[in-house]
Amino acid sequence: MTIAEAQEQIIRLKREHGICILAHSYQAREIIEVADHTGDSYKLSVAAAGDEKSVAIMCGVRFMAETVKLLSPEKTVYLANADAGCPMADGLSAERLRAAQAKYPGCVTVCYINTTAEVKTLSDVCVTSSSAVKIIRAMPETEILFVPDCNLGAYVAAQVPEKTIRLISGGCPIHAAVSADDVAAARRAHPEALLLVHPECVPDVTSRADYVGSTSGIYDFAVSSEKKEFIIGTEISIAEHLQYARPDKKFYPLTKKLMCHNMKLTTLMDVYNCVLTASCVREADKQITMSPETIMKARRCIDEMIRLGGK
Ligand code: 13P
Ligand code: SF4
């Protein structure tokens, strides 16, 4: 089967069987092309909730499929490659979070959306990388335990100095591996380019950037800026997608290290096989399942984010 043939079959089957395909922006081009919705994890869960199709396939990592299920409990949800996990989300267990909460009893717990559903059940407010600064500013509380990304947390703390933000160790191993030396090398190689970086990078890197923002923030900034060259400090596929969106501009990955192997685990044939599963047999053991209690408790921190004006 060729890529084009697989794409044709996927599109035919998803239409015939009412299946909605969600692709995170770190997915490969050939997957993005067959998706109904693309973007960051929260945008995808909101899009799925607003989509009338009763089956959703997430091309991304497990916490993203869980978030789709939390916002659409009535839908049948699949993760296209069941082995795709996020080391940041998986690195924070409920036990570790409870220990941190016991250490900082006066704090409200704010969790990044990159967390398991179980961790969300123990959190007060959820945030995305786009909304973290805005939500934490809008919260009436001044003592905050921010989990699990200490780099995003440090970035928020610098933007909202009026609050006390407690952090624990944890974060994205891909973004956190970028160093100030990588920045210096990229600046030397592309002296005319603006440097755009994700707040999951370490403070040594974010403090040297011309723009710090979420994946969609970086994308929108680069597309609409009058400048012509950009060094992209987030997962490597964003530089590639930007190059398709604006062939007249130049986009350079900040470093080759910025590749998320979990995001790249999903192949077009995984999507094809998942569409077959979803359309023919709907195998129960491959679906994302959670107890009604977990859904109810984990949703609360997402509803609180929405109430505080986040997205
Ligand atoms: P955003 O797409 O929300 O910026 O998050 C980046 C990320 O690392 C997703 O796993
Ligand atoms: Fe997790 Fe980082 Fe990969 Fe995103 S890029 S899925 S945060 S490991």
C-alpha cells in the first residue's frame, strides 16, 4: 500500500463510519493530512466535543486521548498507537502529587494539561501552555503548587511575580534538553532569524528568546510576522509545518534534539489499523476507558480553567 492509498482508505472509512480523526501538531504530515482537526491537545478535545461524530481517534499521546474522553465521555475514544505516552505526564504519579500537596498544605494545585486523568482528579485548576499565565493571574489564590513542568512553572512565576509558585522536579525531556549553547550555535548559523521558543524549555533558553509561547502561539507568530527567518524552539515538526504554510519564509529547528519520539511513534498505518478497528469491530480493549467517578473528578479542574477564561 502506498501513502496515498492508505490516506484514501482512511478518509473513505472515517466518512462511512462517522469517525473523527484528531492529530496533534507534532504528528507527521501524512497524518495531519487525513485529520478532521489539528492543533494542541486542548484545542483537539474541544473540537472533538463539538464534532457530531461518535468515535474519535487521537493521533498523539495517551494523556491527550484521556482529555478527549474527559470532555466527551459519551464518545468511543481510541489512541492510534497505544504505546505513545508522554514522559512528563507519566513522570508524575498520584502518590508524588499527594506528597507535594502534603509539603505545601496552603497551596492550591494547578496542573498542566500534560498530566494523567488521575493527577487531574487531585488538582484544583488545569492550564495549557497558552493559558497558564492568564489563568494563574486570574486566580484569587496567591499560593500555588504548579505541576509537573518546573520550566513552564518557572516561566509563569517570572511573569506573575506577585504570586508564590511552588515547583517540583519534572518536565518535558525533549524541550528541557535544549541548552544556551544550542541557542548560541543557532544564532551564529542564522543571525537574521528571530528565535521563538516553547516555555517547556529551561529558563536559560527562554530568557534568550525573541518570543516565548505555546506551539500554536509560535506558529501564529511566525506566520503573521513581517520577518522572513525564524529559529523554531519547539518540536521539530512545527518548523516543517510552518515551511508548508509559508514557503516564502525560512524556518530552522533550534536543534535536532527537539524530536519527541513518543509523538513520532504513531504511523499512518497505525491510523489505518485504528480506523479499521473503529469501523468494523470496535474492540473494547483498545478503547480509552475511565470510571464515571474519575471523569467527574478530573473534569473539575478543566471546568475551572474554562471558568477562569482559559483555553
Ligand atoms: P502545546 O501544544 O500545548 O504547546 O504543548 C506542547 C507539548 O509538548 C505537547 O505535548
Ligand atoms: Fe510529552 Fe514533551 Fe513529547 Fe510533549 S513533546 S508529548 S511534553 S515528551
